[in-house]
Amino acid sequence: MEFYRSAAAKEAGLPFSEAVRVGDLLYLSGALGNVPGRLELVPGGLVAETHQTMRNIERVLRDNGLTLDDVFKCTVMLADMADWPAFNKIYTTYFKPDRLPARSAFGAGGLALGATVELECCAYAGKK
């Protein structure tokens, strides 16, 4: 088992690993639309946060030798389920149409930092 924490996450004092590799699987912690290494969300609400969330996930994947093509499962948490259509419009642009991960979603009464969206992913990290 391997634990991944970037220098920025360590400096920010985050009390968790950004990802953990177990065998051929990489489990990513829930990602927010925060400025990397800082405990503050990007300004702009759902649209800006969703784009930043996806960029934050891409960074963790890249640091572990993977891409969004390797993601096979996502769990979406939205502060307001009315944002579902707007979230989906952005989310789907980050994946190839024939490589959309399996997914679950639910509304959350409160997300860290007052975020509008949090996204947790699992990726296949086996040999290519």
C-alpha cells in the first residue's frame, strides 16, 4: 500500500492522503474546487469549482502516472442537487464519451470549506 500526499497538501496541513494505491487501484480522496495547497475555494461558484475540482483530480492522477482515462468510478456530492444539470455539463467534458466512469451522486447538507461540489474517484493503476 502506498500513500500519496503532495508537498502543497502537507503545507496546508490536510489531515488525509490525497490518494492511496492498493495493488492495481488508486483511491482518490474527495476533491474540492480549492486553490491547490490552500484551504480556500476558487471564486465563481459551481462552474468555477467544478473545473478546479477536475483540475485537482487530474493533478493527483498525473502525479501518480495516470490520467482521467484510468478513472472507472466517481462519487459526486453536491451541496444542492438542483446543480446536477450544470455539474454534468462540465463534468462530461473531461471524459471521452466512450470512457465515462461508473458514478453515484447525492446531495450533501454541508461540504468542506462550504464547497458546492466534491468528487471522489477510483482509478485503475495496473500495467498499461
